[in-house]
Amino acid sequence: MFAVVLATLLVADLPKAKPVRLAPKPVVEAQREAASGPLLSSVAVTVECTARASGRVEDCRVLGETHPGLGFGETAVALMQRRAVAPAAHDVQFARTIQFTP
């Protein structure tokens, strides 16, 4: 029975389907704004951290950044907290400016 229905559909002169043009998906607003804005040549982030006597770097926070809100501050904090310094007699606070370039 199935073979008969399939054969009938294959032999039948069915109208040709018209091609449909799909409109491109709209660009996400944030992507549109980023594409229309100027390209960043570099970003600077200044962080303050504490170097523990053991050499471990902790308690980092952003003091300033040239382009806030783009995630560079959080990235700079993550980079610094993975660092280690030479052990010392006591804890020391320090500031460091990290330059991000394309």
C-alpha cells in the first residue's frame, strides 16, 4: 500500500514550489553598536593587589580603566590573581597597569 502511494506521488505532476527568499536575521544591537564604533587600539587597566608574604597575589581590585564595561577590568584582576611574586618578610600592597593591545 505504501509503495503505491509513494509511486503515485512520484509520478503525479505536482506544481513546482516557488523559491522563498529568507530575510537575513537582524544583527544583535550590541554587535551593531560595536561594529559602528571606533576600533580600540589599546586598553589600559590599573589594578591594586596585595602580595602576601608567602608570594601569593590576592585581593586585587580595579583602580581605573580606559574603556570600562567591556570586561577588561575583570580580565586584569583574573590575570593578576594567578600571579606569584618572590616571598617577602611581610604583605605588600602594589598597583600595576596592564596594557591590552590587539
